[in-house]
Amino acid sequence: MTPDIDWVEIVARLALAAGLTGAIGLERELRERSAGLRTHMLVGVGSALFTIVSAYGWSDFVFGSGVTFDPTRIAAQIVTGIGFLGAGAIIRQGFSIRGLTTAAGLWVVAAIGMAAGAGYYSAALVGTGVVLVALGPLRWLEGAPLNPLRREGKAIEIDLRPGRPIAPVLAVIEAGRSKIGSFKLEDDDGIRRLLVRVDLPPGSDHGVMEGLAALEDVIAVRWSA
């Protein structure tokens, strides 16, 4: 026997998907992100509708004696489709990557839409609450409380003797548990100048500078603006 669903239940599930995912989209809209209210709502409603069609859309078809169908076959493809949509929201700018939170938001609203479309209302409600907390109050943890533990990005300008290798300099920087983002080397007026952009662990800046200044081939070392 194939399952069935009435119009009232369809409207209720789609409306719930639109409301919950729209709430997440509104938060993104207020923060002026690329994917806002309409995008999140469309993803949520679309996921809910795919789930309803997958589970209930074949009740009028007769598949023959003993033939069954998988109600999750269409809904399972939502995950793959959202993967492509989320990848389009991720942008790489130089050594930084933007849009990961937006992509994750689209992924999770698809899950909320699927839960609403399947009639799993409690999971949809709880999931929305968790997402709103993660996007809202948890942002506070990204500020002052974690600043003492966060790596600090700086640029170091180092003057070397002409023709001297830069490998010892980079080795000193990496020995201090620092991550080198990029570096630029120039030979100018008899001086080999090296500009290194690094992410320094908290409290390690002085040790790195002292280690660089102790190198025989280093003429001068300073922080770059």
C-alpha cells in the first residue's frame, strides 16, 4: 500500500519549511551576506517539496505485484545538489577563503527543509534553533574572548646581505610555530630584502624577531606596516 498525504498537510509542511529556513535567511540578510532571505527560503522549500514528492508523489502509480519503491530516492539527491550550490558561494581571495559559513548555511537549511517535508517537525524546529544560536550568540566567541588564543597575522621585513639564501630565515620563522602565508624577495641597492607575511601564535612575536636578528646574514629586521 502506497502512502498518501492531504493538501492541508502539504501546505503545513511547506509553510513550516519556508518559515524556519526564512528565519535563518533573514539573519544572513541582516548581515548582508551573498545568500539571504530568498535564497535560504527557496532552498528550504525546494528540499521540502522534493522530499514530499519522493515519499508521496507515486501513490497513483501501480508498479506490479511485489514491486516496491524507495521513498528516499529523490530526496537523497538533495545533498548532492546542495553541494554544487554551496560550492558556488565559496570565494577565494588571495590566501583567504570567504563564503564557507554561507555554504554551510545553505547545506543545513536543505536538511531543515527535508525534515519539515518528511513531517519530522521536532527535528526541524530544534535544528533551526541550533543554527540561529550558532549564527548569532556564538559569534561573540569569535571576538574578544578568543583573541588571546588566536594567531596574529603580521608582516616581517628582513634585510639580508647580497646573495645570501633565505632558507635559514624561513626556518627560524617556522621553528616558532608560525605559519608563513606568503613572501616576496627583492634585490635592491646591494641589499636583499625579504618581506614575509606570517600568522604568529600568541606571545611568540618577540622570540621570532630575536631569532631572526641573531642570524649572521641578517642586517636588519622590523615589522612592516
